[in-house]
Amino acid sequence: MSKRALLRLVTSICFMLCVMIFGQVTVFADEVKPDYEYNFDSEARSLVVDTGTSSNKVDGTSYGDNAEKFYTGYDGIGKARYFNGINDYISFRNKYIMHPGEKSLRFKMKKEASTFSGKVEAIITNTNLGHGFFVGIGAESHSYCPAAKNGTLYICSLRSGPNINFEIQTPESVCDGKWHDVFFVWDGTKNENSVKLYLDDMSSPIAQTTAKYDNEPDPGFGVTIGKFSAIRPETNENGMYNGYIDNIQLYNTAISLTSATTSNLKALGSNSKVDLTWDAVNKATSYTVKRAITAGGPYTAIATDITDTSYTDTAVTNGTTYYYIITAINNGTEISDSNEASAKPITDQTPPTTETKLKVVLEVAESLRLSVDDDLNVNAQMSWSSSDPTVATVNEKGIVSALAPGNTVITVKSVDGSYTDYINVLVVENADDYRLAIDLKIGETARLTADDFTNTANITWAPMDSSIANVTSKGKVTALSKGLVLISAKDAEGNIIGRVYVRVRE
């Protein structure tokens, strides 16, 4: 007998022994990947892309007011879907992604207490007139959910009418405005505690129960997310969900949680690079980094034999979105893939250096208001920062407060990132008799400098419009009339070494 044939025989014998001893086979999460997965990180808008491993991909379609909108995902990473409780839902056009019998399900959800409708709300379901599988928010006094409590994460398997195979729920309401990580598994048997529910802590179930039957009838309906698959005729309820959902994973087998299912891959894009971090995977001896330019792949390996839990991808182009997964390797064998994470590297807008550049001079303890518009209220709509807050700080209104001698760069950015600007600030102990500002009223003065203020550089100062403000050879600016003027500083060779705007108000 060949070595390969002997290995097959030994494997078969071990598999048969497991079935004989335990009654069923439990597949560990580091050995299986989701059959169907929906992480909502695609740019496809109303198309809900399946990134699972099933040979038959089943994409969904998003409907409702938020069908083409994305929201911040679980733990601040990626994207999530929001359901308004009125007309938002996802349909899979009666295609089967949740099969009868043993199954595992994992997803992230967030719901505010104020949005609880007092009725059952469907998160994921394929129920059809009283039979099928239901995951949602529980509500008391519901004919098909006799044990449900208000606001719990409630799961049940219905055979027909009130004939329930099992029902399980969280002890407390999950409508608390926090993201929750939900994992459910049923091994498809009537064994004791064959049904388990985990919430946030994946080390032990928060609830468990025993199924009455070892099978489920085919409901004849595909999965719907965010509402009942069909309106309840006896109550005319549609079960619309009001809340957030992220990263749905469906397995058509029972899996046991290990650290492989919580590899928690995160991607952060910056200038010409993407930084990746992830949690260690049980039994992994190394990791392979894979990348794609479309959500769900196909992926190409870009780094192998990584033994750390971080990697920086520098072979990227700014402005392009990249999609990543991490494959855990155990002595040369792939044992699991992580979740998919995406990031878009962008060009940094680097503040200018404070050396030999045009600066605004402030005395210690003096304050200066900067502005981006004649309307000073616009300042509060911007993001302000100081490169060295020990020298000077800046508040949300653009007011700079000098603290100690030195140089700092004040940066202002719009919320959408379309506008960024900088100004150098030099803080000194004594600025003589100059009153220094950038935002000036008519008749006010300010002082500019292009050196460290201890020497007088050979500078030529030139305002673009001397009717708005003029400037002396020593950098003293006088505001003359309402408007905006750009003042340039040139060195002895005539090269422009800096510019600064002065805004004059009445």
C-alpha cells in the first residue's frame, strides 16, 4: 500500500471513530470558512456582495431609503448597513443561503433603546407562515415567539405554527446603542445543549438549550435581512428592523469558535502605504498577506512567511482602494482566512517646515485669531491643530494661544478634507511694540518675520494689493481697507520664500 493510500485510510478510520464516539462531527472555525459572507465593504451600493467561499455566489439587493448608503462599521472599521424600520431591507430573491438543519451564524448588530418598536423585529430570517428560521429582536406577547422578552436578541426554529424546535435569547436587552458580536450554532441534533448563543465574549455561550428535533422543514423561502420574508397575516406585521448590521457570516455546518474566527484584520491607509494589523490565530506558525482590487477577490499573495501580526503594504497607489485578507498557515498548510478589510492610501498634505519660512510672531501669553473666511463662524466648521502644542495651542474657533518660545505650525482642515492650509507661528518672549495678528481690523497692525527674530534677514516684502494692507521693510503690516491680500517675502535673489494672507475687516 502506498504512503498516500495509507494516510487516506488512517484519516477515514479517525473520522469514523469520531462519529461513533461523539455522535456528530464538530468542525472548528480554523478549518472552515463562511459559505456566505456579507461585510458591506464593497463600493457596489445597492448590490450586497457575497464574499464567502461557496461555489455558488449569492449576492443580495438592498432596498429602501438607505439602499445605497453606508455607515461606519463594527468597532469603527469598514462599512455597515442601516435599517430604518420603515422600508429598508435586503433580499436574496428566494435564493438559498441558509439551509435546513445544522448551521452556524455570526454577525454584528447595534440598536438604540429608543428604536425598539414593541414588536418583533427581523434581523435575518427565512420564515414562511410560521415555519423556518428566525433571528431578530424579541417582543413579548407574540404568538410565534412565546418565550421572547422585549429587546433581547431572540432566535428560534419553527416547524409549523406554534410547534417550536428551539428558541434561545440573550438574558438582557441588546438595544443599548452598542455594537454587539453575535454567534449562534446548532449542531443539528437533539443532544443536550445542542443550541448555543454567544454575545461579545466568544469563550463561553451566554445561553444554551436543547433542540426537540434533529431536522428542520424546508420553509421554501430564501433569506431576507431586515424584515419578515412574508407579512404575518394574523397581525399584519412586517417585522421591520431599526438598527445597524455588519459582517454577516453563514455556515451550513456547526463550527466551534477559536481565535481564528476573531483574527480581526484592520487596514489603515496613509501616504503610499496601507498598514495591516490582526489578532494572533491559534496554531498559526506564519501568515500570508493577500490583496485584491475588488471586494471578495480574487486575491493575490503579496507577502508570505510573516510571523508578526502586522504588515505594511508599500506597493500601492494613492487613491486606489485595496482589499486584504490574512491567511493563517500551520507548518505549510492553510488553516484559515481572516475577515476582509479595505483601505485607500491617500497623499499626505504635509505641513511646511518651520525653518526659514514666513512666520507670524506672537509673544508668550498673547492670543491670535486666524480665519478662513470673512464669516468667523466658518472657523468652527473646521478642524484645527498645532504641530507643537507646548509652543502654542489652537481652539475650535481658530484662536491661537502662545505658551512658550519656539516654532509651531497651525493646520486647518475642512471636515470633508477638500480644504487644508497651514501657517507658521513663532513665539518669542518680547515682540517689542508690535501688535501681531493675521485677522485684522482696519488700522490694526501685525508683524511678520522670515527668520528666528534674532537677526534681520535681507527680505523684500510685497503685498499683492497695497490698498488693503501695506508692509514695511521690517515686516510690519498695517490694515487699510476691507479685503484679502496676499503678502509675499522674497530673498536677495528674488526667490519667493514664503507667503501669508492677511484678511482685513471693518
